[in-house]
Amino acid sequence: MLRSDLMVVLTVGAFGVLSERVAIVDGQPEVWVPDLAVGLVFLAAALLVSRTATVGMASRAMGSAILLGAVAVTWFAGNLAWAALYWHRGPLFHLLLAYPGWRVSGRPGRALVLLAYVAAVLTPVWASESATIALSVVLVTGAILRHRTATGLARGFRPVAWAAGALGAVLVGGAVARLAVPAGSAVLPALWAYQAALCAVAVAAAAGVRRSRPGNVADLVVELGETQSGTLRDALARALGDPTLQVGFWSRRNNEYSDPAGIPVAVPPPGASQSATFVRRNSDPFAILVHDATVLDDPALMKAVADATRLTASHVELQAAVREQLAELAASRRRLLVAGDDERQRIEQRLHDGARGRLVRMRTALHSTTVDADACDALRLAYGHLDGSLADLNELARGLHPRELSNGLRDALAALLERHPTPAELTATDQRFPPALEVTAYYVCAEALANVAKYAASSQVTVEVARRRDRLWVRIADDGIGGADPARGSGLVGLTDRVEAHGGSLTVHSPPGAGTRIIAELPLDDQ
């Protein structure tokens, strides 16, 4: 491929040098050097565009390369015959009207291309100054309007429209100058300006293709995958530069394509400004892309977008499956916690009605027993053992499930603080919450207060419970020595797991010497 391109460049370059040799008198470098440079610039632009053709730009880039090469050849041909002097303006305006590519959509555009070639062949047309002004205005205006209304990938080629405007200004200005100065003193400056404008067109065309070519399939998929917000449709619309893009997925139940909101996506009729690209997966209908007709006119780009759509949609499906599994896992954790709490409550009830009840009845029976003086000491000792056993049993029962929670979280916490050795202040709402959340909030407070009693050396502790919007908010703060590390205590780690199982969060702030603050937030909307 490289060898054949080199042969074409050498051949056309040699033809250009020969044409300059034939047409230009020696000793006039100010004439033949710029003339030769124009042809070589177009030739180099054609080579660069053909070499940078990639996925999504292959046919378009090759079309532009052919037109750039045609301008170079016909430019040099103008040196050999007066009849061929304006031949280059046919492929030149074709390039400006069709860029990036060689096909022009719409009847007005095709009519302008035909007009450009007819005028290029009929030499007297461009030789007329008034006709030059009229043709330049019509053709350049058509090219600029075409690029102003471009969608999709063509929106990246606006510099070509600017170069076309400069070319039109030079053509009109040169014609006006020649009309105003008939003596011909303005011919050479006007020619230099025209040659500079031609070079600007070639450079803009080459730079535009190189700058705006889309990446390969992997690049497009990465771009879509990195999108953190929006939808597949938004990502594709940005990648293709088509804000009118619609994406619909096949619904077997409704036997039609519909967007993520469930709205049917209609297939554009033939000849409309939009066209449809159908995406299949495993030979079955999968998705439809409704887009500007000029966006996916390249088969390679169409395949890239279809592959990216399939891969990205599969990625979205996988993410949805993972989210569903995570939600099920979280629900399973909550069910296990609730089941564990229910079982602890049943055990606590059995202790209360069973062993504790028997001990209480035994104490009552002993209290009603009449004994002599020698047995009083033994009876008092029995009373002490029974009271100690009842206290231990009550403490065990509270550890399994706080019976006070049946009256609400506020009453349960008040009873908890009454038994705490450190002076405590409670600020709590009397609102009732879901039982699972009340149990979790109680255990957070119980564990935090136990740590205060063991390690904090605190003189005061405060407990706050409130509803903040859609969350149950719990805060325990002390004025102790601080320095608590949740990672080193299994109690706080277990509480964190319990809180997170309900979709909440537990934070510990304990700078050394500044006390400890524990805040738990539990969502109420999921319960």
C-alpha cells in the first residue's frame, strides 16, 4: 500500500513539474513556484487523508483523498491547455460541498456539484468576472450552509467551511479588483491570494479528517462505559455528534422497539432526513438506532456503533444483575438479623416465664416459711443467692432482648441510662419506629454506653434520638479521653455490620483527649 501511494505521488509530482516546465517561462519563479506548490500541497493532503482513514472514516476519507488528488491533477493540467485552466474548480467545489467524503445528500447539494463541474468545463464561464462573482457566492454559500447544518461526525469539519469562505472572498475580491483595475496590475496579487486560499482548503481538509476521525470499537465502548450519568442514548449521541439520536430496544411482549421509558420508537419512512440502523444479537432483533441520515453512512462506523451498543447494553444488563444480587444480599442480611432478634426475643420470653418465674416463686415460698433463729442466717444467705441469680438472669435477658422496647425506644433507653454508672442525659422522640430499627438503635446505644463505662473515664454522657427527614438518627457523646478505634473492637464492628445491613451508616469520631461521638443513621423508607 505504501509503495503504490509513493508511486502515485511521484507520478503526479513529475507531471506537475513537467507542466510547469512547459507552461512557465524560465526566470519567473514568482509565478511557477507558487503554482507548483499549490498542486503539491493538494497532492500531499490527498496522501495524508488516505493514510489516516480509520474505522468510521474509511470510505469518507478515501472519497476526500480522491477529490484532493483530482484537484492536484487538474490544477497541473491547466498549465498545458487554456481549456483546462478551470478544471480544478469542479473537484474543488465538489470537495467543499461533500466534505468529509464525496457523496452529497439532497437534491440542492447534488445540483450545486453538477453546476461546479459544468462551469469548470466551460472555460468562458469562470473567465467572466461577473460570472465568477455569482458562481463563487452561490457555491461557497452552499458549502458553508451545508457545514453549518451538519450533524454527526461532519460537525467536526467546520474549519473547511471557514476555508471555503476565505476562498469565496478571494474569488469575489479578485474579480472585483480586475473589474476596477483593467490594466492587469492586480492579476498577480490576486493570483497569489487565490493560491493561498487553495492551500488553506487543502490543509483544512487534511487536518479535519485527522482531527475528527472517530476511534475504533474499543475506544467507543470505553467512552460509553466511562459515562457516569445519563443513558446509552446520551453517550451514543455525544460520540456521534447527533443530538436527534434515538435508541430503542426490542420488546418481545409488545413486538416493537421502545426506549427505556417504554415509548415506542418509530422507523423513519424512506427518504426522510433520519434513517434507522438495526442492531441484532444472536440473529434476533435487539435494538434500533434512529439517527441523522448522514451519521452512519460508513459501513465500518455502523458496525462499530452496533458492536458498541451490544457490548454496552450487555454491560448495563450485567450491572443491573449485580445491583439486583446486592439488593437481595442486603435483604437477606436484614432477614437474618430480624430472625435472630425474633429468636432472642423468644428466648428472653422463655427465661422470663420459665427460670425467672420459678426463682421468683421460690423466693416467695421462702419468704413465707417460718424458721427458728438458728436457720435465719441460712435463710438470709439463700435470699442473697436468689436475688443475685435473679439479677444475673435479668441482665442476661436484657442482653438477649430488651423487654422495655415493647413500650418504645425512648422508654428502653431511659431504663438503660438509669442503670449506667456515669451521669447521662437523654433527648429522644417518643415516636415509634419499625421494630428492627428500634432494636438496632438500642444495641448501638448499649454498646456505646458499655464502652464509656469501661474505657472513657467520662463525667457526662448524652444520648440523642430523633427523626431527621427519612432517617432515624442516633448520637452518643461523652467527654472522656477519646482515642477509640472501631477497628480494634469487635463490638463496634458488629454494630457497623448490623447498621449497614439496614442500609444505614455508623461513624465514630474520637480524637484523643476530646471525647467520643458515635452517630448512627438508619433509613426509614426501605423498612
